[in-house]
Amino acid sequence: MRSLKQELQQILEGPTLLLRPLSQNDFDPLFAAASDPQIWEQHFDPSRYTKEGFQKYFDRGLKSEMAFVIINKPSGHVIGSSRYARLDPEKSDVEIGYTFLIREHWGRGTNSELKQLMIVHAFKFLNTVTLYVSENNFRSQKAVEKLQAKKTELFKGPDHRSFVYKIDKQEWLDRKSKDNGF
């Protein structure tokens, strides 16, 4: 029998994206994608563009067993990563986060397609998706708000503060059925 982590970390495919489970072999192409300092400038850990900073991010992704490599289907190139985290089966909740995309895919609907793939997949097993966004990461806040996630609180961590957004499965499904005219 498959664990919930294994169920969550499946190959996901959308119109322009392929998400596949992260593996050790992905370090070099993913680091190449992540090595742009502008990707991380609004992040609480702006060192992730360096090999040392990225290695920590990558290792945590592998250890989570819920991380993905994001591939642009038309080009076949690795363009970023995202993962599920903080899985809480008792609360029927999982976080989607630790996402980065190369700048060529900012503002082009890539993040929306990515998050929708992950949200729809998570809702096969769980009732709530949570997203933590650094209070200084205005780009990500804007992207999450486009998903109509509800800002619920300010999380105060030891080294950073993040807004917490929630998406409820039933509200998501109701909104999607209205959008499709059902």
C-alpha cells in the first residue's frame, strides 16, 4: 500500500508543464535554473542562488520525499521546483511551497498552472492546502492571491515572517464549477 507522501509525489502533467519527483540526478540542471540571484531577492534566504545555499534547499527537497522538478514541455528544459510540505493527515492539510521558477516564466501563467496542478492533485486526498509566503515576497503574494487563497494569519518564525494562505477544497470546487458554468 502506498503512503500519502507517495500518493502526493506523482508525475503531474498540464498543458505546458510536467512535474516529476525530484531525484539526486536533478541537482545540476536545477541549480543552473536557480543560479539567478533575482529569483531569490525577495526570499527570506537570498543565498539560494549560490551552490552552498542551493544545496541546502535541494537536500531538504529530497528529504521531504514530496518535491518536484518542473519541466517546460515544449522545450524539455528544467525551469524550477516546488514541493508539498507540512503534511498533516489528521487535519487533512498540506502545504504547497518552496517554489521557484526561472524568470523567463514569470508573469506568463506558469506559476498558476503549476499551483493548480498541485492543488487539484492534493484535493484527491486532502481538504485544505496551505501556502506560506514571506511578507517581503510581493511577487509570490500576488500570485497566491490570484488563486483566490485566503490570507489567514502572519506566521512569525525565528528568522522570517510569512503570510499564511489557505485554500479549502469545497470552496475551490464550488468556485471552479461556477467558472465553468455548471
